[in-house]
Amino acid sequence: MRAAMPVLAATLVILGGSPAMAAPTCLDRHGDMARCGTAGAMPLGWSGPADLEGARRVADAPGEGKLIGLTLFLAGLFGLFALMPDFEDSWDRQGEDDERRG
């Protein structure tokens, strides 16, 4: 019980703190993020016209080339993992390193 007290106290301190709040973000007329209160920034909570938002979502969507590149990267990464040596028992022995213990 005594060993658990520091852990419990640290947990209460971490969970008892208030979360940090981020500054609000505003948009400009083109739908890009801008700091609120600067020139060109729209009021807080403003959203662009529906056709502008739809076009922005289509433009931000990953294209076919990016998905193929991601697939090839992940396939290569998993291929490298598959080529790694087996680290079970005697992976540190090399050649004729049969040292007898005893």
C-alpha cells in the first residue's frame, strides 16, 4: 500500500490539472486558416459558401498517385521487417563461435 501512494499522488496531480486551451482559428475568404483579428480574417465561426467548401474537400483529398505511393512504401517497410533475422535464441553467434561453458 505504501509503494502505491506516490503513484496514486502523481496520477491525481496529472488528472487534476486543467487542460490547456488552444487559441481559436478563423478562416479567410478563400477558406484558408488565419489568425483571428488579422487583416483578411473572417469573424470567428464563419464558414465559406457550400460550393467553395465542396471544392476544397475535393482538392484536399489524396489522389491516386499518393495512395499508390503510400501502398508501395508500406509494402517495402513490411518487406524489410520480413527480411530481419530471427532474434529468438542464438542470433548473436557468428560462424564457428561455439564456446563451451562449463
